[in-house]
Amino acid sequence: GLANGRDSIGFGQPVMNNSGQVAFTHFNAPNGITHEVVLADPNGTITTLASTADGFVDVSVTSPPRINDAGDLAYRATASGTGDGIWVRHHDNGPFRLASRTAPAPGVDGLTFGSMGDPLINSVGRVAFAAYLKGPSVSLPTGLFSIWSPMAVRRAMY
């Protein structure tokens, strides 16, 4: 098992940074199947970042979380009531939702994300992902987005 005596029934593809931190999705069965995004530090500390046992409806299992050498992570998950989203955990603070299908897409007035691809994260914590936009005035619905924080989004390509 992992932390708290939970029984492991499967793991997603792990990713590792140059500091030896490993991020992965984990499946366990405390009372049914739970999906989690987990970070394991080289010192043995295991941190659950998102879990279907803690209000997340879904945790992306189709691709691994992404991690940079600072320990920043980006991953897809669906929190209860917020829809599918891109989540980020910076090494010095807890996870936060960076973008969501239910919230307005920053930087593109009146539009929302119809769907979002898997995120990437670079060495300074900037996150990029492809997305389809939806809204009444959408003529070209796709774009590549580069996000530094929830307030600093930019459509990088049309």
C-alpha cells in the first residue's frame, strides 16, 4: 500500500524530475476504487494532490501528471462542481485550479473552454495546453494557451 494503509491496485505512468521527485496516478481500493495524483519525494514523503476520495470527481488517468525540476506539477482533474480543469501545484504552495471548462477562459472575452488537452509545465512553472473554445462568437474554436497564473493567460496560437 501507499500512505494510510491503503491497498494499491494500480499505478499510472510515473514521471520523475532531476531532483528525484516522482509524480504518478495511483488507484486504490479503501471503499471502492479511488483515483489519485501523488507526489513522492526522495526522502520518502508521499503527498496526495488530488483524490476522488476528497471531492474530485475524476483524476485524469489517460496521461501522467507533468513535473519540472523545481517540483511544480500540472495535471488534469475534475473537482466536484467545477468541471474538467487544469490544476497546478507549485513547489511552495498547494494545488489550485488554473483553468476550467465551467469558468470563463481568461483573455478571450465571453468564451469558455469546451475541452482542454493535457498540460505541460516548463522550468519556471508556466503551463501550456491546447483547448477548444466555445461561445456565441467562436469562428475559429481552437488555440494553444500559455498560462502563468489564473490572471495571466494568453492565446499563443490560433
